[in-house]
Amino acid sequence: MDMGLHSKVALITGGSSGLGAAAALLLAQEGCRVAVNYIEGDEKARAFAEKLKKDTGSDCLAVYGDVSKEKDADRMVEETTAKLGGLDILVNNAACLKKNYLKDMPVEEWQLVLDVNLTGTFLLTQRAVKYFLDHGIAGKVISVISQSAFNGTGSGHAHYSASKAGIVGMSLSLAREVAKDRILVNCVAPGIIETPMVREKIQNNKECYMRTIPVGRPAQPVEVAYAVLFLASKMGDYLTGATIDVSGGMMMR
């Protein structure tokens, strides 16, 4: 089935591992040219981009950048558009996860999580949307949030929940602002994904985690990445201001 992604260009923040890497692979397999953003692991990120290119035949590159810094956000978009020939899809996936109960949380930790998760999403989204508008592109912005944006968390991640809830509000507002320009803005809300960032936490308290998931297991990254692929493709061309829950039943509505 043709998903309408051939020769499109996607920039995926935090794209060299976990969910971001799974989404990069799916998009590249559909003929998308993919820029994989990373902030650490230079050799690993470049090797991943090279492997994507070799395995799929799609142009792929690794793009260094701290999403929370304006100059890096500028350069990431500039490098992607210059080397891959444009930009059609932004996937906001980069995230910072820290643990501290609110009563003990240093303001510096609160600010770090908000800077990466919320401000980083704002900076990349702003630049992508400006590019779409300047070039008359019916672009797509897809932001990875979390079920904790809606349910909160009792496990010391209030700053993470707040940042993800902020992305929801920003995405809804932006979707209303740019729908007339054929720019679509949506979110994907995973539950618990077995990624390097949380794998150890799951293993250390598996029974507790599994009780919260009706299907009885965490998601594999590719299972959430399929929702990203759907929204990026022509199959998602009538969706904006929406959130797709991929939670194994943690969210039912």
C-alpha cells in the first residue's frame, strides 16, 4: 500500500534509539528521507543513520542538537533542509526523564525537564511551522507525549507530566492556528514502552508496572511507532488536534 511518504523529509528528535529509532526505520522503509537528531552517542547515531540508508535505500543523516537551545534548533532544521532537500514532517520525540517527588524537587531539575520536553518541542515546532508556511508545504507535526499528561503520576515525575500536558495544550492551540494552511498537528500518547530509558525501572518493579496495563505487558517501540507512521502518512490527512492513545488499555475512552 502506498502511504504517500516517498521522497518526503522527516526530522525526528531523539531519533537514534527507542521509539525515535523505530519511527525512523518505519518512515525510511516507506521512502521517507530521515534526519535523526541526537545529543549524545555521536558514533552510534551516525552508524544508525548509515544503516538506515543502506537497509532502506532512503537518504538518512544524523543531526546533532540540543532541542532546548535556540541555535541548535535553528541549525537542525537548516541542516535537514539543506542536506535532504526540504522538510515535510517533524516528530518531536526527544525527552528528559528525572525522578524526584515535588516536595524535594530542585528547581534546576524542574527547569531541565521543562526545557527539554516542552521548550524543546516548542522551538523545533516553531521552526518547522515557519518553514512549512514559507514554502507552502502541507506539513505535519507529531509530538510524542505520555499518558501521564492526562493522569499524572505518583512516582516522582510531576515535572515530566507537566511538560507533556503542556505539549498537549500547545498542540491543540497550534492545530487551530494552522489548519487553514494545511498543516496538521497531532500527538501520540504511549503508556509504558520498553525503551532503554525505562527498561531498568520496569525490570526492578515489574509486578507493579504490569498491574497498570490491561494487556499485561509494556509496548515495544515499534508498536507505538506505527501510530507515528499513520499520522505522517496520507492516511492521517484528515486528523488534526488529535491524540492517539497507544497504551495497552491504560487509557480507555
